[in-house]
Amino acid sequence: MFKKVLIAEDHEIANISVQKTLHDLGIQDTKYVYYCDHALNWIKKALHEDEPYDLLITDLIFEDDNTPQQITHGTQLVNAVKQIQPDLKIIVLSAEARSNIIDELFKQETIDGYVRKARRDAQHLKEALQTVYSNRTYYSPEVKESLKEKHSHEFTAFDVYIISLLAEGVPQKNIPSYLEEKNMKPSGLSSVEKRLGLMRTVLGFSKNEQLVAYCKDVGII
């Protein structure tokens, strides 16, 4: 499990709740800050001391209390952090529900998990911590539903089968022979390529690997 975690959250009660969730999982080395600028400074300091953080948990929306800040939003913090520590794992814990914003954070490959502040968010945060620690992406249930609504592609049995083959490591060029064995049509390579291209376009991905990862995360395969 993660050893050193930084929490950027401007509401004290929420901050304390996150710390308790971390402690329940045996994570004792935690630091919490109320401002994005402070979070970035602590990450820089830890890198300078060669004791980097393993994980950043951040909100997206930080209230303006008239304290001068250069970074005022969680998305700005994520981008700034990734520039100085690209391998830092990041989980967003926020009430932000707009699927286009959430989707963009994942598509830029800047965050590893997203937990909506909602009912059972403490349990979802625990799930996120365990999932992200295992180098997988985590979407809380509310996020999965909003992204499914945003992405309107209806997956057919054919789609699910060829994506499952890719997930098992079958090269795209070999998929037609598997389709022929199951008497699934169309089975030509061009048809497979076109179908995968359609799914990537509708879902906004550029690579089959992203498509496979998405289908695993939202439970399609």
C-alpha cells in the first residue's frame, strides 16, 4: 500500500475524513494542505529531499477566501504536478459531476482515479486506493454511469468479443481467425479494423489499449 500521501482539500471536515480512511488502510505518513500552491510546494520539497510522495489526493474546486494563490483549481494542480513528478499517482475526490471535465482528466492520462463526493464515498475511496495501488484505473460508480451516458456507443456481442481478444493479448491481425472459428461475421481484418476505429472515435480514444482499459474499468469486459 502507499506509504506517503499528500491530501489537497480545503474543507477541514473532509480532510479529516480522508485521513481517517487512509489510516484505516494502514497509511500513516500523510500530509494535508488547504491550497493548491501549498500542495505543489510540498511535492517539490519532497522531491528535493529525495523522499517523494507516492500519491496525491486532491479536490478540484477550492473556495476563494482572498488568500493570494497562483494555482486555484485542482486541474491546474494536477497538470503542474505531472510536469515535475510524472509518475506520481493521483486520485481526484470531488463533488464535480460534469462528465466532460472528468473524461478529459482521464483522457489526458493525468489521473489514476476519480471518486465523487457522494454517499459511500469513504468506501469508494478505499476501493480507489487499492485499485490505483495495483496500477489500475478507478472510477467510482457515479462516475462510471455519467461516462456511460456521455459515450453513447452501444456495444454489440461482436464488439465485446474482439475487445476481449485484444485484452487477452491476441494481435489485431489474428482476430479474423478467431471470428471464423466461432462463425462470427463479418470476419475480415478490414471489418475488425473499421469496428475498432468506430469505437475509438465515438469514445474519444486514439489507441486500442485505451479502449481495452476503458472497457475493463466500466465493466464491459
